[in-house]
Amino acid sequence: MTKADVIKEIVQKTGIDQEAVSQVVEAMMSSIKEAMAGGDEVFLRGFGSFIIKRRAEKIGRNISQNTSMIIPAHNIPAFKPAESFVKMIK
């Protein structure tokens, strides 16, 4: 399912104008990205959490050149679904 599919689904379920729904979806995604870029996590009860995971420093290898390099510690975005969401999928 793509973003366009999600927008169409919301339009069908609510009857709200497609342009308005598109703006709301874009604003929500932008708000989540900005919050996470600022170091905050986003919690949506009953759906899940957008969290920041910390990856430790590690040694990586380039097999074709047979060299090692240090990959510095860094943060990555992650999604953790709510327990009710996981149960529904199972």
C-alpha cells in the first residue's frame, strides 16, 4: 500500500476532500520526521511508536578490497508496533 492508496482509503472512509486529506497526511509525516530529527520519539497509542535506536561503533569489512574500517556509532529511526497491533496481525 502506497501513500496515495492510504489517502484514497481515508477519502473513501471519511468523505473528506482528497486535497485536504493529502495535506493532513503530509503534515503528519513531516511532524514525525521533525520530532525524530530533534531527538524526540513519537508515540501513537494503539498503533505504535516511532523510536530512535542507537547503533554502537563497529568494525566493517570491504571484502572486495580486503580492508577493515570503523563504522562510527549512529542513530537510526525505527517503528515498534503496539501490542494490540501485533495481536491483530497474528
